[in-house]
Amino acid sequence: MSEFSASTMNQLIRKAAKVRVSRSAALELSAVLEEYAIELSKEAIKLTKHRSAKTVNESDIRAAASRIRA
């Protein structure tokens, strides 16, 4: 079960364009985003540990996102 609700994913898709969204599409987006969030979090934690910190901060998240996109 994903952490992101189907209704929230429906709203996100509809922000991009005023289209009808199937429940299966909303659930799939939820699963994909959860996978991405976990991967991003793991990378951010590596960066946090590298700077000898215990708290993940905004710059860790942004740097991890840049690394994953590259």
C-alpha cells in the first residue's frame, strides 16, 4: 500500500491538464512516486552521513535530487 492517496494523485495529474484520470493511473503514479521518494531519501541520507550530520536537511534533498536526475 502506497503512502500517497489515489485522490491526491488524481489532483496532481489534473493540475497538469484537465483530464479524466482512472483509479489505476492514480495508483500507478502513487507507486512510482513512492519508489522515487525512497531512492531520493537513501541518496540524501548518504549525503547527510558524508557531512557527518544526523539530520537530513533541505540541501541534502536538493543535492540528492540533482544526483538522481543526472
